[in-house]
Amino acid sequence: MKIKTLLAGVAAGAMIIGLSACSSGAGGGDSTSAAKGDGGLVGVAMPTKSSERWIQDGDAVKKQLEDAGYKVDLQYAEDDIPTQVSQIENMITKGAEALIVASIDGTTLTSVLQDAKDAKIPVIAYDRLIRDTENVDYYASFDNFKVGQQQAWSLLNGLGLTELDGTAKSGAPAGPFNIELFAGSPDDNNATFFFNGAMDVLQPYIDKKILVVGSGQTDFQQVATLRWDGEVAQSRMEDILTSTYSDGTKKVNGVLSPYDGLSRGIISALTDAGYTVGASWPIISGQDSELDSVKAINAGEQYATIFKDTRQLAKVAVDMATALLQGNTPETNNTKDYDNGKKVVPSFLLDSQIVVKDNIKEVLVDSGYWTEAEITG
Ligand code: BGC
């Protein structure tokens, strides 16, 4: 307790120094913020290096904080909850002045974030909402319901039913198309937002029997994939192919996948079951624009992914942290949708884009996210 009291004093002192160093203006991330940073430590907790996107997030947050004059303790927890809790505990002990946290399980940080609160350390939930605690100050993410809608629109587009923005195509085929549904990790708040967004789009087509979920598995709990694990998705897809499609009377025409890593597992299951890329290869969605999946889109294995620019997300989170450290109020654009069970967390939500083969260059290359050589190499 003594250490915490001392730390609270240090943190409060640091905030006061930060405050007096700050003249006016909101947030960092611009050229003036470098001068404002007080050289203090910001703790950045990321879930895992097993997915490319979190490496890009971590790198971008670290760079932008360092450019703004802060020191950074960046940690990855390899999807192990106790590891993430102890990493955050260490950041508090080391005197972090702010925490940026992309949680593994959004419900498991209540106790460690009470320690952060006791030490007066502001907490920003990064991309994934932290649940069941008062002690999360701001949330930086994307419009996650919309991401789910975009995943469903990309699936419908691949099947010839709608434009990429969901507008119905005239003369669209009547179907029925056989689809299967996958959702993300049930302990990640985003997974429900993605799934609800997608089902908001797909349900009317299911009701009209234009789409048929062959396995009949449509509940979130049935289709969720713990820890977003591609192997879990692969084996569920294998089971579905065996139970529902192995008598040769019908084929899978489309798969709603909420993340590129799951899409790759699903593609492996399909390939192993004898599906080949070509006319009767299913339409498969994704998310994150991971390099291997962008290549898979180019090769016709995956139909679409979602581009969420991790550099922009990092900027939002870093701006929030620097604003708080300088005694300013972070900019938000949503104060109603992200109730974490204890409070509605003020949020800044970014827009995402659908990527298909035709717009890879425009969306991913022209924005400098991937180079042409990386995609084709
Ligand atoms: C993120 C997605 C990501 C998924 C798996 C979610 O919380 O919002 O972008 O695909 O986690 O890492």
C-alpha cells in the first residue's frame, strides 16, 4: 500500500508538471506535442504478437508516444490473461503516468485497474472495450457494429446480391445460397458488435431464404471462436463440412468470418475437404487486412477483408493519453454506445473500409499501409 501511495503522489506530481508545461490546445499527435511531453512513462498493454495487426498497433502507439516526448513500456501477453494482468501491475509499479490497454478478456482487469485508479493513472481502452469497471476513462476504437455490417455486405457482394455498401443489386440471384457463420472471441466486447452488425444485414436474407445457414448454427455462442484462434475455426469448419456437406448434395457458398486469422483456418478446412479456388469456391469475408490475407484476396481464396488503419487508431489513443497527461479533455465522438456494464465509456470511433481485390491498391497501397511489393512478393 505504501508503494501505491507513493506512486499516487508521483503520478499526481507528474500530472501537475504536465499541466504547467501545457499552454493550450487539445491533445498531441501534432508537431507541437513533442515539446509538451514530460518524458514520463506510458504503459501500453497489447494482447498478442500472434496476429500481425497488434504488432502494427503496438509499434504505431510506441512511435507516436515517443515522438510526443514520452517513454513507453510496450508489452504483449500472448493471449494469456494472468500475464496481461501482471504486465499492467508492473507498469503501475514502474510509475506509468497513463495506461493504454488492448485487453485479452475485457472482464478480467477490474482489480488491476482499481490499482491504477488508486495511483491516479488514467486508462484508455484500446480497440477493445474494458468491461465491468468504472476505472476506464476513454475508449479508442472503430465503429464496430458498422465493421460487422461491412463484413456482411462484402459477403452479399461476393454472392452477387448487393453493392459493397449494402445497396441491393437489381436482377440479383434468388439463391438460395448456403452460408456458415463465424464470430470472434466471446470475451472480446467487439465480437458481439461485429456479429450483431453482420446479422442485422444477413437476417432479412435468411428470413427470405435467399441465404440458408446449412449447419443451422446461428447463435452467437454456437459460432463464437475463443481467443480468435484460427485452428479452432478450422476445426469447427471441418466439423460442419463433415456433418452438413459431405453427402455431396450441397456446397458451402459463403462464410461470414470476422477476422483474417479465422478466414485462413476456414480456407484450410475447405481446401482439405476438396474445395478448389474457382467457380464453386465460397465467398469468405475477413478483417484487419493482414498481409497473408491480402495475398489470399489477390489469389481469389478470400473475397474481402476490412481495413482498420492501425496508425489512425494509435493516433487517437495517443492523443487521448497526451491530452489527459496535459490536463486537457480528449476529443470524443460517441458517448452512448459503449456501456461497459458500469458506465458508458466516452469513445472516439474511426471509420473502416471494405477491401476486395479491385481496391487493394487504392485502399492499402496508396495509403502506404502495404507496399505493392509486399502484397505481390
Ligand atoms: C479487433 C479485430 C481483430 C480481433 C482479433 C478484435 O478485438 O477489433 O480487429 O480482428 O480482435 O485480433
